[in-house]
Amino acid sequence: MPAHDLMMIKTRTQLRAAATNRQRVRIRGVVAARGGGHYGGGYRNVWLRVETAAGNVQVTASPGTPLGTMPEGSRIELAVSLTGMVNLVEDVYIGERAQVLASTSAAATR
């Protein structure tokens, strides 16, 4: 299914159900935080926490990709596969294989 045809998550109930079923969905929100990571060898990645109306979703990306260079405060729409994992302490759903569908950089909105 094309990414633009995926279900847009608008409520916490939809987010929870999609995570439980490990679905690929669309989310829209603001990059609230970002940080670096390292997985041994020469591979590096960054993580981004996206605040949506339904809840927070964390994804990873390569540092040189459009998603990996997205600054905090940017508005973003992603297609993402939810893993079914949730950080209960921080109430963050974990996503993978994120694909940018639309974005507005924080620098462009200033």
C-alpha cells in the first residue's frame, strides 16, 4: 500500500491499537527532541521523538538523511511501522522504517 494511503493516527486509542498490531501508519507532529546513537562498527544513527496529538513516537534515522537532519521544532508527517514496544516510563511508542512524507523545517518557520 502506498504510504499516502496509510491510516493517519489521530487518537491515542488508534495509536495503541496500531502499536499492538504492529501496523504501518501515518503520523503528523513536531520533532520534540533528538539525539545520537551508536551501534558498533562504523554505523551511526540518530533518534527523533515526534510529538503527535495521539502521543509520542520515537524513530531512528541515518544522520545524513532528510529525516536524520531534521531539527527540533520541525513539523513532520511520517509513514512509520510501529514495533509494539512502548517506553512506559516516558510514554513513548517506538517506530521503525520511518519515511518522510512531508516536512517543514524549524529554520524555515522562523
